[in-house]
Amino acid sequence: MGNNENILVKMSNAGILMNDKWLVKDVSLEIHKGEIVTIIGPNGSGKSTTAKIALGLFEKINGHVDRYTNKISYVPQKVLIDWTLPLRVIDFMTLTQDLESDEIKYSLNLTGVEHLMSRNIRELSGGEFQRVLLARAIAKKPELLVLDEPVQGVDFAGEVALYALIKKISETLNCGILLISHDLHVVMSATDYVVCLNGHVCCSGSPVDVAKDKNYKELFGERSSQLLSIYEHDHDHVHTADGNIEKSEN
């Protein structure tokens, strides 16, 4: 997974014990610049807890976490907003941080929503709001971006577009991304390394390796083997504009 000069976070057998119950245990992973690491697993498997351990949000943990950057942005699973307030996108961008106008424009442009700068937040679609959240998170050009379920309230086509955008952000800013997802299906083409959790690491590796792993199949059932064939179908050829099929170079 990348070389040591580019390492941002290294977790070694990390876990947290709370009220005599393991929320998650023995998680080891590395996040490097320009790479996307995706944590998947069922509800209650410790995905968000693992992200918070990586961020250093717990005072006492088991194992070790080494962080080699302080330039970190975090987009939590739920953002609490009083939707009755008249809040424009540009106001929302600067709610908790001071930003120059060029920083605002650059990040909104990168996420494709610069044209919504003066729009009221409550008028945005789910996909538009997620793009604004991403823009707000990348405005200060973080080296590490942690995204907890960043495609909520978005339809399937919107999910695919958002994951493509997240891949573009990683490449453009050369930042490492720790991504939490409930599903491997649509993140397969947008991630470099996958960690499958169920209170502990069930399996990890490339998306294709994880999709083939028996532990993954036991957790996610028959649909998991179908997604691999869909992924491989998507990647062994391309559909040209005139409707013909060409074999991919990859």
C-alpha cells in the first residue's frame, strides 16, 4: 500500500473497550497520501468507531495509532443543521472556519457546485448537499479526509457520481481518504484498499480480493458474489458513444 514517506495514519491492533464490551478490536491499517481506504461492514460492526480511533477522538484505546499529519478533515455521518434558518451555501462554508474567497470558489468548483454558492442550503438536493459538505471539508486542502457514509440521501446514480468525485479529490489534492461505506458495490472502482469489519477485521485487501473472500460472502450473502461479476463486467470493456463495445486496456 504505498511507501512509508507518504504514510498519514498507521493503526496497529487498535480497539476500544467500553463498559466491558469491545466496540471494535485488533484493527490494523495504513492510510497513505493519494490512496482511498474503505471500511465496510454491517450496522454495528465498528466502522465509525474505527474512524474516530484513527482521528484520535478517544482518550484511551488499546493498541497504537500513529498520525503523521495534523491537516485532517472529517465529515461525520450526521450533520445537525437547523433547516429553518436561511443559510446560503457560502455562509455554510464559513460557519466554523475562516476561508478566503478563492478557497471557497476552488473547493466548490472541484466538487461541481460553484453555481450554488448563493443558494439556500434547504433548497439543495441530497446529492448537492453532500457535494457542499465535501467542498467544506477540502477547502483547507487536508492531507487526510475522513468520510463517514458520504452518499446518504442520494440515489444509485448519484452514489456512483459521488464516489467518482471522491476519487477525483484524492487524485487532485493527493490526500489520503478513509471512507466508510455500508456496501462494497459502488465503491469498488473508487477505492484502493478495503477493510471489512464485524467488530474486528474479517478480511482486507484489494476490492476484488475482499469480494472473493469467504468471510465477506458470509457477512453480505449471495449478493456479494454478484457484485464482483458486475464490477468485472464494467471493467473489461468500455461502451463507446456510438454504442459499440471496445475491450478496455486495463
